[in-house]
Amino acid sequence: MIPVKKLLGLSLGVIAVLFLLSGEGCKKKEPVTLPDPVLPTVTTSQVTEITTTTASCGGEVTTDGGAPVTGRGICWRTGQTPTILDYKTIDGTGTGSYTSFITGLDSNTTYYVRAYATNSAGTAYGDTVSFTRLIPDSIVYTEINPEILIRPVRTWDPPNLQYDCRQPVPWDSSAHYDIDADNDGTFDFRVNSQTWYEFHSAGMPCMNFMRYSDISALGATNSVAVNNLIGHCADVIPPEQPVSDMLMYSDHAETVRVYWKSWSCNEECTNGDNYFGFRMKKGSGYIYGWILMSLNQTEFQWTIKGFAINKSLNRKIVAGQTQ
């Protein structure tokens, strides 16, 4: 049996401990302070799988910034530093990698793309990457085999008659070859081989003549490359030189001459193979092409060997390019 005095001592000790514990329990606990969320971290993937109208991109959210990522994707536009106010995709939530698909692309246009991720702190962006959607060349080459020889039906020396320089001058019959450059069943260009007696100057005796052939654009919106819009002289294009908008072009139905004799605007047009460039209006753009002909100045005749076009709109073609 425990003595009363001892029990009293134990009770007082327990009471003291309980008092101390109850005192600690009454103290107010300080709240745990969490850091404010910051912007997430996101990286931009490279653009791949570029097609005629679409491309693939994406990104990776590596940190959420201390708050849930509620939106992620990519944004793009034709100017630099795109934002979510431009074209964009929405590709889920949270951290991790994702793939996005860009649509509605225009040809031959440079686009700027970057990934984005959004949390309660705002929207973060990855690095900007750029790409250009190019239409692949679509070269259609037509080899003329056997080659087509065209020459005047007849020729003669300039007559000795003194014509009134204000009157037309006789010219001989001519041969020609029509070209369907885009193989759509409609002829686009005509190559004439003819001799035309023309007075060089009305102020001189009417004994100065020029001989020339010409390349005519048959379609209303077709045209031939020229090196002199005033004289309408066909442009002889060196091999591997681009046929593009960098050249000048005559309007449809204007005479585009190639002189048989070396003349002021066609001194480079000598015997041998020559490339001549042309363009054709198609929808909202142009297609470009070349014709290969061999000139024989002695016989006043052409040999037509082939032609080619780039059916991809607004894409240049190089003289001699066949694929």
C-alpha cells in the first residue's frame, strides 16, 4: 500500500506536467508561408514534318513554377516573337513533353514558332524557332525527239526596188511551231522562223533591212523574257541562270524578236543552242519555264529541242533544269 504522502507528491508532479503541456498547447501556431508561384519553364522543339499546308512542332514544360500548369501548346505567326494572341494550339496541361500541329500554312513564307505554358503567375515562352514552308519543285520536261526543224518556206535577197519608207515591206512566208508548255491541251507559245524585210530608218535610202524570227505568247497572260522592253528583244539566258521575276517580260501579243543577224539587242544570239525564258499566269501566281532552240543564222532556221516548266507556283526554274 502506497503511503498517502507519496501519492500526493506524485499527483502534484502529474498536475505540473499537465499544466506545462496545456500551456504549450494554448500558444498560437505560426502559419506556414509558401513562396509565391513563378512562371513555368518551357522549351520549344524543332519544327519537323513540313508538308504543303502543315508542320509538326511542340515543346516540354520542365517546371511548373510552383502552381499547376493549366495550359500549354505552341503559338506562331509570320512576324517574330509570337504570343498566345496569335495563332496557337492547346495541348493539355501539366509538365512534360507534348506535340503540336501547325496548320493553314502559306507557301514560300517564313513562320516563327515558340512553345508556351500558363499557370497562375502568367504565361512563359520558350525560344523562338523559324521555318519556311517551301513547295517542292515540280519540273515537267518535254524533250522533242526527233527535233523540230522550222525554216521559212522561201527566202530571197532584199529587192532592189526603192519602196516608200512609210509603206509596209514585203515579207516571205514563214513556218512555225506551237508549244503547249504545261501540257493542258492548249498551245501557249509560237516560234516563228521568218525573214522580214524592214527598213531600219526612214531617213535613209530604203535599202537597210533586218531579218528576224520571233517567239509569240499565244495565251492572254503568257509572256516571254526580254532584255529590252523598248525593242522587245527576246532574252537569251545562259545555262543555269534562273528564269524568274528577276527578268523582264513582254506583254502578250507583243512581238518578241530574235534577230538572225547580230543586232543591237541580240548580239549574244549566235549560232548554237540558246535558252529563252517565259512565264505563264496561273491562278494567283506564275509558273516559269524555258525553251531550248538551236539557231542557224546561215539558213535562217530554228531547231527546237525541248522545253520545261516548274509547275510549282512562283518558283523559279534554271535554264536547262529538267528535274
